[in-house]
Amino acid sequence: MSGLTLNFRGDAGTTVDMSSLLPEHLAGLTAEDIAGLPLPCAGGVTTVGEMFELSAGDAAEAMLIRPGEAVLHRVGAGMVSGRILVEGDVGSHAGAGMNGGLLRIAGNAGDALGGALPGLPLGMRGGLIGVGGSAGDRAAERMRRGIIVVDGVVGAYAAGFMVAGTLAAGGGCGPHPGFGMRRGTLLLGRRQDTVPDGFADGGTRDWLFLHLLRRGLEGTGSWFERAGNTRAHRFIGDLAEGGHGEILAMA
């Protein structure tokens, strides 16, 4: 690929804060320039070049990250434009506060995927996040806009306090989905046999907007793009927040 490639070469289990390594920040810089940038790592600060082997390319085209056995937190957090592709797993707060662009994670994601960074009122506000594996707790927390598609399971409190946007989890979700949800959609690829707390049963039907969502995801290879069904059971809530959000469980 013609973009910038980062191959982790530090010790296994090293934690790295990746929030400063965004396409819009690195566009136009040479690999040598990027290698000298400071990088928060394991409670201290090192340089990008100490932790990653860089292959020359323009981050404006794309960024390919190979994390190896590192724990990379905040990958794509605050991203406005561009593409970040991760060949592996990421830690917490991937895509947190993201405002645009594409973040594609081949493996699993930790807690607070597309959520809010600590101290900030809103989570993801635009763009697309795709996860090939599963995600941890509080995915799409306080999400304002955008689409998150997780092929596997998402953890507890998925779409908690969601303001708007869509979280689609092919493997279903953990307990307390949609807690405090104001608006938006949590789409589950599995049946939901019980009515979630704070939600009302809205019945089963075909949903036209799911056709539009599938069309928008063409080429991503996500579970929902592959699904042929648009029939889902609807739960309306969180009733304590006005009941304008929804959980759709594929029927």
C-alpha cells in the first residue's frame, strides 16, 4: 500500500498511547520526521521510532498499524479524516471522539470503542469504525454521530447514553444495552429473547433503513453487509430518557 506503515518492535505487553498518531497530523511528514515525534509509552515518553519500524509513505493516503503484542490505546481517537487500518488487536478508547474518516481493526477492540474520552461529554461524532473481532464494555458510549460495526460480540453497557448514531454488533451484546440511551440505534445480529431494562417491546417488522445501511457498508466485508435479512424485532428506549432510541435484534 502507498500509505505509512508502522510495525511495533518494542517489548510484548507494552502500553502505548496512539492518540497523537493521526493521518491529519502526520500527512506530508517523512518517515524520519515521524520517527522523532514524542510518544507516551508505559508511563513515560519515548519516540515513535523507538517503538515502531516505519515504512515510508504518506499518512494522508492511509496508515497501516501492525501492533504485534503491544497494547495500543486510543488508536484513531479524535480522528477527523483519512484511514487507519490495524492488523491485530487494539486497547481501550479506539476511535474515541472520532469526527470522520475510517478506522478498520482486524482483531479485537478494548473498552470504550467509539466512546468519549475521559472528561469529555461526547463520544464519536462521525466516520466509520469496523472491527473484525469483538469489542469490550461501553462501546459507542455517548456517541453523537457515525457508524460502528463489530462482527463479534460487544460487552456490557453497549450504546450507553447514546445521543445518535448506529452501533451494529453481529454477535450480540453483554448486559445493560442502551442504558441511558436518548436516540440512535443499537443493531444486534442475534435474537434478543428478553426486553432490556428501560425498554418497551416494539414488535417485529422489515426496516427499510437497514437496506440503506447495508448499501452504505458495501465493500467493508462486515457481518451486516453479508446479512440478507432486514427483519428485526424493535425495543424502544431508554424510557427514562424519553424513549427515542432503539435496539433492533435481527429476527
